[in-house]
Amino acid sequence: MPSSITIKELHATTGKLVRNAGKSRSPLVITDRGQAVAVLASLSLLKPRHRKRTLLPEYEALMAGKPGNDMLDDLNAVRGDR
């Protein structure tokens, strides 16, 4: 499989190229008039992104407290002065 192809070639053989890219261990560069514009690669080549979740202090306090009976009171507690 070539390491780069044109957009025209991609349009002509999309199904075959996508299936091959899924099995391949190297990405396929897609070019437009000689310039690289995209990459077709297997999901296994992507690095997973681990994001750290940040909670608002108001939300943490709300979750730590006793559940209220009124949903609007709970929402106002989270919203604050907004």
C-alpha cells in the first residue's frame, strides 16, 4: 500500500483504502495538489487522550451534602450568583 495518495485516488477506491488502513500499521497520507491535507489511519495507531475532570467547588459541596427536596433549590445552589 502506498504511503500517500491523491484525493482523486481516495474517491475512486475509498472502501478498499479504508479497509486496508484499518489493517495497516502505518498511516496513509492524502494529498491535494501535492500538499498533505489529511491522514487515514487505523484507530489502533491513535494515542488515547486521558483528560482530568475538574468539578466546580459548588457542585462538589452539593454532592457531599444531604439531598434536598426541591430541585430548584439544588440548581440555585450550584448556579450561585449567575
